[in-house]
Amino acid sequence: MEIHEALYTTRMMRRMRKDPIPLDVQNRILDAAIRAPNGGNTQRWHFLAVDDPATKQELAELYRECRAREYRDIAAGALGTTRHDSEAHAATMRKIKASGDHFAAHFAEIPLLLFVFAIDDHGGANIYPAIWSALLAARAEGVGGVITTVLRYEADTVLKLLGVPEGEGWEMTAMLAMGYPLGRWGVAANRRPVHEVSSRNRWGSPIGTTTAGPLWDFPED
């Protein structure tokens, strides 16, 4: 796959088929992830793949509880407010909410849950490149994915459920849900253009270029 196609069309896929992801495909995704740059090549990460139905069912119930807590925090303003208040953004958020509801309802059916752990990771500086590499590699395999941190509301429960060693400093960074998508790939076009979110030399100074839309077009089927 051409690199720009992967970069422009790798987006969050919350609606997935039940078909299992073959082990060789999973291995290629993980092998790409561990090639990501990390400080001092310390590789202080661990990837825990979950496909056991009983474990997924337990996690599904926990996920729905955590998601309810997240929405209560959003409603209370505990997670901050968005700067976007346009009607278009509101419509986008309604779509995301709907796909999130589907994701939560079908959580136990997701083929692969990939939990990502790290030690002393300086805000994710080392682990997030690996996470993004995993998602790009998955895209090249036709596998969709979504990052979620919702389960961190019950991180201790998750660590205990998954048998993560205690006292070694492991922290759950995120969970990747992976499966063959029901939807179609496409360029994420609903982004504020570069010149609106970038500066040069000092905050607020023009970046020096303007773009009207995506600079790479994904050929639609």
C-alpha cells in the first residue's frame, strides 16, 4: 500500500465484522508496532492480545460501565469543553456517538482487543508511535481499529483481570479494538485546514501556506 493512502485513510473504525483476524496477520501488525522509535531503544512496552470470549464478555460489561461514567463527566464539564460549536461539528458528534453506541453494544463480538502497556512513558512519548504503527499496519492488512482509553476508569480492575504483574510499574496506555470493518475506507475530510491550526516561529504567526482540502485524494470504489 502506498504510504499516503495509509496515512490519509487510517481512521477510527468502530463497526466491525465478527470474522477473526488470522494469527499471521496479527503477528505482522505487532511486528510493525515494535519497530516504532522509542527513547533509548528501551522498549518498555507490552502488548496483550485478548480474543477469549469469556474475557471479552467481562471487559464488555466493564467498558459499558466506564463509558457511562465518561459521559457523566462530559455532561458535568469534568473533561473540558470543545471549542467547536458549529452545527456541522454537532452533527459529526452525533455520528460518533451513534457509532460509539454500536461499538459498546457489540464490544464482546470484536475479534481482537489489543491492550497496550508501558512503564514510565513520559506522557506516551514512546508508546503512541507504536500504537500508530500498529494501526497503519492494520490498515495495510484491511483491518480496522479504534483507540479507546475509557477502560482507564477501572484500570486496576482491568490489570487484575488480565493478570498484569503488580509492583513492576506497568500502566495501561490504551486499548485497540481491531476487526475487519463494516464501513468503507476514505479520507478524513472534516478537518480544520493546516493554516488554521499551525503557526511559524511564534504562536499565532501565519504558517505561510494555505490548503482548501486534503492534499491527497483516495480513489473511491
